[in-house]
Amino acid sequence: MTITSVEALLPGRFSINSSTKSAAKAPPTPYNVQEPPFKGYHPPQPEGYEKSRAKADTSAIVIDNGSSLVKAGWSFDKNPRFIIPPVMSRYRDRKLNKACQFIGYDAYVDATTRGQLRYAFDPGTSVVGNWDAMEGVLDYLFIKLGVDGANGGVDRPIVMTEPIANLNYPRRMMNEILFECYSAPSVAYGIDSLFSYRYNRGTDGLIVSSSHTSTHVIPVLNSKALLSNCSRINWGGMHASEYLLKLMKLKYPTFPARMTESQMEDLVHKHCYVSKDYDRELGGYLDWTGLEDRDHVVQYPFTEHVIPEKSEEELARIAERKKESGRRLQEQAAKMRLEKLMKKEQELEYYKDLQRGLASETKKEVRRILEAEDMKDEAHLERVIRDLERSIKRSRNRDLGVEENEEASEEVSFPLLDVPDEELDEAGLKEKRHQRLMKSNIEARQRAKAEKEREKARQEEEERLDREKRENDFENWLAERRAARQNVLQKIKERDRLKADLGNRKSLASQMRMKTLANLAADGPKKRRRGGDDDNFGANDEDWGVYRTVATGEQSDEEEEEDFGGMLETVEKELLQYDPEFTENHTLAAQSDWTKSLVHMFLRGPWPFDPESQREAHQLHLNVERIRVPEVVFKPSIAGIDQAGLIEVAADVVNQRFSNPEEQDKLLRDVFFTGGNTLFQNFDERFRNDFRAFLPVDAELNVRRASDPVLDAWKGAAQWASGGELGKSSITRQEYLEKGSEYLKVCHVNLLKVATSALANRQQEHDLGNITMW
């Protein structure tokens, strides 16, 4: 029996950083998420074993074998010495070249051990299924308790808790391990919730035990648990954690961090509570008033992109440098413009001198000079001189701030257009084509200007008519504006719906689009043969209409969005000005405000959300989940469980299974809550208020909670083991060897069901369905 100490792997193997960087500008107070529950190294405590030798007759090892936490200690202890989860992690370390085994919280030491976790219990039940892990947990506990029996055995009696109506096979396997592997002298079993009730001095009452995997309602009369009349609900703390995890994944499907069940379990314990009036509170939970107190923000670790802030002096220096750079650029631009202007003036003077010199030269010499200047003829030289003069004049006017008269500049004559082509030489024909092109450009600009003036006049006329209609027939004008706004809103919704449908390949719009593409592909050439005609798509203008067919609409998305936005803004501006019933709250911008969005309240609480912030992207907001998760035990249908709630089950046990009024009064005088899942705030008050509706008016109802719902089961078992009933209520090793591992005993002594009677006397399970009764 060897278990690797976690100290052997501590140096250099892992580092745990539980600190989370907090943002200074966060409006809410965030709660940090729980790190992996590694508790550190716990040394063995052999002094308890030495003390037990002096009390050999009244001392025993007490183990509360819970599916969430296993508590172990000596019967003379006030509290358990060791509390660990029933998990084991085993793998071979390559550096140490040895097989390592970690038990309990040590299994959470790093990512490697957490990846190899094995639970001792079957998932979702309190029945042991992995006996290799269970044996590892027992090894760990006996070593930590300092047990040093002969040949590695355990020479002390063992008291162990078990669930109600434990199956025969798990108990038989536990007997074989305790007697064969550990050579225990005797073993006694008891139900955890009954131990807790005994420790809290209960004799007659109704036990409500809500633990990690299930919730039981057990009637007790005359210090005897009537297990044949108890009921079970398949809901516990583990299911609450899983349910919260599902809700968070559904609420934040793109959450960047990994959410685990251990983290959700911590959130359930710290933030959830039972609502006194669930329906009423749920209806107003996301109201703006008080939401900052109801909404709890859970911060996951994140890495923020920090931008260093500059001081005012640095910002002033940067601004001054920008101004200086701008001034230098302006000076450089002015200098370059001056140089270009001087260069143009020099070119103009040169070409004018050249033009004057050509007048006294022969045609042959003129042709040679023009070819040397890369000019075709004298008309080309004339155009160059004219263009240079125009450019110089424009530059000077721009520097002086004088506006140029375009009409005057465009008054250009085109004399060659009236001359027939037969009378012109080659140079004249080229000049005539140039003048025709210039004239067409001027006429196009004049037509555009005239069209702009006509459009302006048309708009002025429409505004005049609209103004007259508003003044003469205000009601109809107002109705038209309201209808126009609804029409624009409908088009915006249709556009958004079409975009969403196109993103879904199964939508009708996407299917029609793909069908169009498939038809276009089918209409084209099936196969290009050698020497055949190539695809001539695009040769005709009609071919390009296909893109309008397969596009998202008649226009592009940018055009539609800009069009609809401008139209809606214009209509809403007029309605705000003239419609007394239309206010700022009725505008689309106000309706899209996050402060009025119920979805935003649900996802982000009463604070704005910055998608660029890593801090806010790594936050969970718990609001309605705080009351929804604990409510499942009262209304299992919320989580899809086809069972009755706790109130209905308890009422059925009291009213239907006990016809004697005296027995009913005894049960109602002491309703006892135990188990970790009953620690929710307002749990007992909610049960009292709702359970009262199923009872007679004059019935006396007293509700109380265990002093420690988690540890009272172990304390009750330790208290019972210290008494004189341990010896006669335990299975001895000799009885085990004589009668086999299936030998059981049932003895109802002080609320305790211990294994000391024949298997034939064991309570029979009647129903393993939704509500199991024994």
C-alpha cells in the first residue's frame, strides 16, 4: 500500500497563480472564479492511532463515505481529521521514472494530474463503481490516520456510512476490501442522514436530506426510521452544478475561457439562494431598479492589452510636433508649387520664343525644329502654349484666393468643326478631332450642370408642395409620414432577415441562391472540347445581370443601409418636429439603446459592454440563475426532470402514507434538514411557507436545520461508535469468514440501520423509477 506524496512533484512541476488582474474602471465588484481546489500537502497524524491504543474498547475509525467528500477520523475526535473528494489520479512520471498516484485534493495539483482524474462513485449516483479508486482513497486515509497494523492491516473497528437502500453488490465488495485487504476486525454500516438526525437529538420527525446526488424524505417515529415509506428525488448538489454549467454555456456560447463543474459548484454555493416567491421575483429580476445588486459578476483570468497612457506634457509635445510637421509640409508644398510655377513660366517663355522664331523659317526647317521638340505640327505647339497659360493663370488665382469663372474659361471656339474634311490636311484633321472631343466634354459638363439645377428645382418644388400639404391637410400628411416610417422599418427588418437567412445554408433564401447558381452552371458549356468554342460569358451586357439575381437584394448592402438610414432619419426628424405623440423614445435609436434591452440586462447586467475589452469578455453575469438553479429541487420540471417537487413529495409522505393523526403530528413537529444542498439561504423558510398549504389549518409545523449539515453525519457516526452499541452491531471478521460477504444484519437501534442481520431481512426496493420508495 504505497501512495506517492505530492511533495515529490512540487519543485519545478507547477505554479498556481490565483491572482486575477482587476480593471480599475470596472463598474461592478467582480468575484474571482475558483482555481483548481488543491489544498497543499497534509502530513500524517499518527498521534490519533497512538491514542486509540489506550481506548481499544471504545475507539474506531469513522468514515463518512460521501460521493462528494469523504470524511475520516477517530471516534473520540470532535471533527474529522481529513476531508477529501473521492478521486484518484495515476500516471507515470517520465522525469522520476516511477508510477505516481494522487488521492483527494492532491489530484488537482497540476493539469497533468487533473487530466487523469478517476472518481470512485458512478456518475450521478452515490454507489461506488470504481473500486480501484475507492481502494486508493482508503489507502490514503489509513496512511494519513497513522494506522500501523500488522502486515499493513487495520487493527481497529471501522464505522462507515452508506446511502439508503444500498445495493447488495457494492456492500459485498466493500466487505471484501475491508476484511480481505485491510484485515479489519469488524465493520458497521449506517445511513448518513440518520446519523446526522441522531447527533441533533431527534426522535420523531421528518428528515429532509438533500446531498450531492439525491434528495430523500425519511419519516422517523419512536427513534426508528421507516425506510419503507421514504421517497427520493433524483436531484442534488452535483446536478445543480451541472445545470448551472449548461445554463452558462447556453448563455455565453462563445465564452473564451473554459468553464468547469468545480467552478460552477463554487458559484452555486456562493451566489445562489432559494427565492421565497419564485414566480413573483423572477418576473422583476431583470428590472433596472436594483439590478446592480442582484447581478453578480464573475471574473475569469484574462490578459488585457494595456496601452500606456501619456501625460499632459507628452501629449502637448506630440501636438506641437504635429503642428510643426504640418507647417513644414505646407512650406514644402508652397515651395514646390512656386518651383513648378517658375518652371512653367520658363517653358512658356521658351515656347513663345520658339513660335516667334518659326515665322521666319522655311517649312522644312519648321518641321525639323518641331520634331526635335516632340511636336507634330504648329497647332500642337499652339495647344501647348495655351495650356501653359491656362495652368499658370489657375495657379496664380489659387495662390491669390481668386475664384475662377468656369463659364468664361469654357468659352472656347471650335472653328474647324464647320470646315469639311476634304479641305483639311492631316494636321487639320487631327486638330478637328481634338476640337470635337473638347466640345463634347464641355457640352457634357453643361448637361450635368443643367441636370443638377433641374434636380434642385424639383426638390424645391416637392418641398413646397409638401409644406403646403402640411399646412392645409395636416392629418393626412402626418398619416403619410407615419406610414412611410413603418414602411422603412419593415424594409430594414426584411434586409436584416435576409442577411440572417443567407448566413444559414438551410434557409429558403440560401437554397434559392444556390439553385440559381446551379442552374447557371448547368446552362453553360458542359465540357470544353479541343478546338471548340470557349465560354463567351460577359460578351453581352445582359450577362452581368446574373449578379443582381444571386445578390442579397436589388442593391448592395452598403447602398441599402445608407439609403434606409437616411430615409428613416429624415422621416423621424419630421415626426419629432410636427407630431406631438412622437418623442425621442419612439425613435429607432432610442429603441436600440442597450439600457432598454432585456437581452442586454440578462447577458451583461446594468452596465455597458465593450467587445474590445478582454476583461469584460471574460466575465459571467449571474442574475436569474441565482434563483433558478436552487428552485429545481422544488420544481424539477424546470430542469426537465419528470418528478414531483420536494413539497409534493413531503406532503405525500405525511398525508398519504400515515393515516394516524398522532403520527402525522409527530412528523410535523420536527422537520429536519441535513445535507449540503440544504445550505441555500431561505431554504427552510421556503419549505415552511409552501408546505403549510398542504397541511390542516391547525397543524403544528416546526422546521429546523442541522447544526452542521455537512459534518453532522460524521459526528453522529463518531458519537454512536463511542457508545456501547458498536460491538453488538458490527460484523466481525469471524462472522465474515463463516457466513460470506453477503451476510448482513439489520438492527434499528437509535435511528441506526447497521449491517447485522440476514440478507433475507433486508428491506426490499419497490421502485427504482422517478420516486424510489423503500
